[in-house]
Amino acid sequence: MSKKKIYKKKNNIIKQLTRNILQVLNKDKEILNYKQISSKIGITDSNGKNQVLRKLIELVGQQKIKEIDRGKFQTISTEKHYIGKIDINAKGNGYVICESLEHDIYIPNRNLNHALHNDIVKIYTYQRKVNGKQEGDIIEVIERAKTDFVGVLQRNKNFGFVIADDHKMYVDIFVPLKKIKDAKDGDKVLVTIKDWPDNSKNPFGEIIEVLGKPGDHDTEIHSILLAYNLPYKFPKKVEEDASRLPIEITKEEIAKRRDFRNTLTFTIDPATAKDFDDALSFKILPNKNYEIGIHIADVSHYVQEETILEDEAYNRATSVYLVDRVVPMLPEVLSNNVCSLRPNEEKLTFSAVFELDKNAHLKNQWFGRTVIFSNARFAYEEAQVIIENNLIRDTASLDLTIPKTISLTKKEYKVTPEIGEAILTLDKLAKILRAKRMKEGALTFDRAEVRFDLDEKSNPIGVYFKTQKDANKLIEEFMLLANKKVAQFIGKKKNGQPTKQTFIYRIHDEPDVSKLNDLQRIVNNFGYKIQTDTREHITQSLHKLLIDVKGTPEQNMVETLTIRSMSKAIYTTQNIGHYGLAFDYYSHFTSPIRRYPDVMTHRLLQYYLDGGKSPNATSYEEKCEHSSEREYMATKAERDSIKYMQVKYMQDHQNKIFKGVITGVTEWGIYVEIIENKCEGMVRVKDIKDDYYTFDEKQYAMVGQATKNVITLGDEVQVKVKKTDLERKHLDFYLIQDL
């Protein structure tokens, strides 16, 4: 994708231009002309530069910046004016986070001046402090974080109001009659804010889509996606372009690639998977070492830069995995067909090929474009059967342990001695690689991932937990190896020093010590300790904590809290390594069907293999930031879909008493996670009947005033459903104290 494409909407207007200009001028505190500002933002085309110049003139007229000399601009300096992002809480008050300030600025509701959650705002700060907090006043909303909201329409004869699902949206949206269209009272809708007059308490909106009735399954799932600005269908033009792609693999194309069609190759994926990003090939070399190919779908061959498909892939940036469906990054004809490494089909791939000895020592490596033929497709469960039954060598032994075919995926593939030996050898090598990672300080989380058995109408009829077994870990280790070695190949010189070549890294910063101290206060209640004096001690104690907590009632809670204490992994061109994996270099290369950064990685890798010089990092950093944000939104949507399904499941279990673990304590109640299904709900303090309880922040506990009874984190309790709220995705419990 060109820089021009990165910054433009469909109407050719550059996105976030005001914000980017003000950020450049405020950050550098320099006098700059429009060409210099354009360069710092990453705009190189003449049309974009003209937009920058027009915007600069507009900002001068608005007295947001000043023109020092003809064509030279500078920010208007004031010690009390700051620009930052506002975080609004459920009570409608906000905090502005400014990079130039060490502390956040408190913005009471009365001073919001129409700012909404995550908006970029300009504030004036007061010297006075209120309850120890420095207070500010928003004087301008520079840029809206979002203008589209999902909510329920309350309609009368002449107008309507949309009550947003987002609990941080503190006002209802007024919709005039002519903007309601065909929406009916009580419908769940998608509304966009069109205006917010200075003298109006409420913004004015227009309904752009009717989603259906609240509580309807598809309505709620679509609402979750749209709440995070995630699409649930492809534009017709995108589908048409995808269907017209040439899919025949020509002899000319094969001639450009390394040919692995005669090398034993197979995929191992979830039983329900339809898009197969990766395949493994296996060959025993004459020197008794192993040639292992990690073959990845060559998406960049089909999705070319500056095309409609490219724009759509970039805008989505990730596939979204909800409980009952996948919302793919690429149209189905690509994700499930053309690019998917399906068995018994020739496919174009981008590969990392390694020679390993029997101790998993790397002897040689190769990267480049390939063509493969997958001999078989295994589900994780099938590969696990092979591993657990030591299924190799001669055909006769197969009859004694397991049938020669396994049919979990409804297709039967012969378990030949060659495949059995390949899987068992790969398993052995993966375990060596994993042990080495753990020794070098990698952290591993074995949190139970909730999954649901669904009926034909997507209603949850059962709950189970996804577990990581040897077959899963086998694939994980070789994907990690490929991602690590690709990043090293580009980012690390032979002398160990970093190169200056632009590349896409997946980084994970070290944990924040203050957050670890908060975590220590919590886990101390269970007898665990975390040392925070050195990086080595932090890593060692976290590793020990995750081992010690396994199999305990508090495991899921402690692992969740530990993850929350960590930094978020993001995409960037600025490498600092991956703390959680204990890798100095790490990228994402192995899932281009479902992750846009992997597509960028493929393009840059091929560019360097062809001898290209390092491109400017600015546009790639912009893409990385966008991809990280979209990944974050997708994760939130996935969590919301799980919460929604948990509430739906519990609707049919309102008379049952469950054992649970207290996972949170607040002044308004306690949070309880049910042990058998991981559904979490709240017991409100007013519903604890045996005493009057108050919150003890130091103990993370509720303390009975008369009885001195203590209810604290990690306690096992019994609960019963009080109320289920599908729209809010919330459960209320009763605490069962007397049986």
C-alpha cells in the first residue's frame, strides 16, 4: 500500500490531519514549513502536501498555531494548555492523559465541553486541586475517537433518542424524525453523530442501520462488532474483486519458486478450522539431520498493493474470532479457498526452511517463496493420538494401537509410517525448543480458554475448556521459530548488532514495576511472592508463580491478573524484543490470512531478498499502530462475545447452586467466577444478608461490621443466579451462605 493510500479515506481526505499536524508542532517545538511537516507525517504526494498547507492556514485562522514567517509555522505556546486523550469513566467524569505531563488531569463532567471517551482534546489546567487531583477544563475537541454508536432507540411521534450500549457514552443521542428512517421503538440501531450544537445537552444523530430487536442472537453479535467499529460483512465490490483473481498456478510461477511438492507436507489445525495458514514439511537428510519447512500461505502474491482487496485487508487488519463465527480479514474465496493450504492441492507459499540436528540445534536456514502439495490435514486431536500412541515405524504395529485412519475431521487420511515418524520427531524437537525457551526466561500461561457447544441456532448447550496438549505445542514452537528467525534475519547483523533496516516487529515490553507491586499485594493473600528488585528476579519469580499456581482454585484469577500487569504486545518498526517469549527479535510471519502485519512482513522480507534498500519507516509505523489498535478492538469484541454467551448459557441454569472463586472485591460488591464453567458475575454488597459489609482496600476484602467475617480474594463460595442481562452482558449472583 502506498503512503497515499494509508492516509486517505475513500473521498481522498487525509484522516487525522489536524491531530498529526498539532502533534508534530507540539512535539518538536520547531518552526516548520508545510513540506517539513508533511515529511514528518509521512506524506510525499503533492495532493497530500496541498491538504497539509490548507489545513495549516485553517489552523492559523483558528489561532491553534501561528505563522512566524511567510510559510513557516509554530505551535502557540502556553504553560497551561495541553493536548491529550480523554478517558471517561462510567460516572461521566474524565481524565486527560498528556505525554508532556507526569500525571493525569481530572475533568469533571461539567467541564467536558462535549468531549467523548478517547477523544483528542485541548485542555486548560487550573492551579487548584480538588480532592488531591489537578483539575482541568476542555476548551476544544480536536478529534473524535468515534462517531458511530450502537444502542436502543426510544422513539415517540416527533423524534427519538438512542441510548448507547457503551457505558462510557454519558449522554443519549437525539435523532430527529427525518433521520430515524424505518427504525421502530425498541430497535437496536447503529447511529452516527452528525452535529452537537453548543447550546444542546445532547448530540444530534442519524440512524444508519437497523440491527434488529435486543436479545436476538444475530442482533447482539452484530452489535458487538459494530460497537468496536468492526465490520461483519464485505462490501460487494470487494467480493467481486476477490472472485476475479486468477487462481491457476502456472508453470512460469512455479519456476520462480523452490519446489516442495515431492516433500512430505501436512497441516495440523483445530478440527473446525477452514483457513489453513501454515503447513509443515519434513525430510531426513543424508547427514541424518532434519529439514523442516514452515510453509505459510503466500497471501501477498494474491493481495497486491494499491488494490481494493489491499485496502479492505488493511482497514480490517485482523480476523475476529467470536464464539459462533469468524469474521475474516480476507473474503472467503481467499481465506478458505485460494490461499488456504488445503490437502491434496498445490499451493503457493512463503517459507522458512531449517536444518536441525537431533538436539534441535540450527545448522542452516533458508527463506523464500515456494510451492507445496499438502499430503494430509490433521486436527490437533488426531496428531495428539499419534503422539500419545507413539505411532511410527512399521505398518503392522499400527493395527495393534489405532486404526490406520482417524476420522475426527470427517475425512480419512492414511496414517503412514512416514507421517507418524515425522510427527513424533517434530514433537521431540519442539519439546527441546520449548525447554530452551523456558530456561531463557519465557513465560507460559495455561489459562483455561472457555469454549461452547452450540446447537443449530447458536444457543449454548454446554461449556468446555480448550487445552494445550503436545500437538498444539508442536505447532506453536515451529511457528515461534519461524517468527524469531525471520526477525533475526532482517534485524540482526552477523556481529550481533541490530541493523537499521525497516521491518515489522512484534514487541512486548517489560512489566511495569508499580503494576507488579499491585499484583504482589493480591497474590500475597495466597502465599505467593514476587521479587521486583532486578529484571532477572522479576522473570524468575513470575515463572515460579505461574508454576506454583497450577491446579489451584485461584489459578485462572492469578494468571489473569498477571497478564493484566504485563505490557501489551504491539506491532512496531522499533524493536525492543519480546519479554514474554524471551526473544530479542520477534516478528509475525506465520498467519497472513488473518493478520495484516504478517502480509507486511512477507512483502518486506521478499523486498530485502531481492536486494532492496531500507524504505522509510514512517508509513510502516502508521500501519503498525493501526494494526495494533484493530487487534485490541478485535480482542475486546471476542471477550464480549464470550461474556454474552456465558450470560445466555446461565439463563437456563438459574435454579442451580454453583461453586465459585472470588476474583474481585470492590466497594459495591464481589465478583465470583464459577469453577465449572468460568462464568463470572457479581454479588452486590446489599445482597449479602448476614451482616453489614464494608470494603477493606488493603485486604482486598469485605469485612462484616458485627461479625468481623472476612470475604476476600480467592475464597471459595457458593452462588446462585439472581439476574441475567444479555444486553449488558452481565450476571448478578446471590451468595448462598446457609444450605
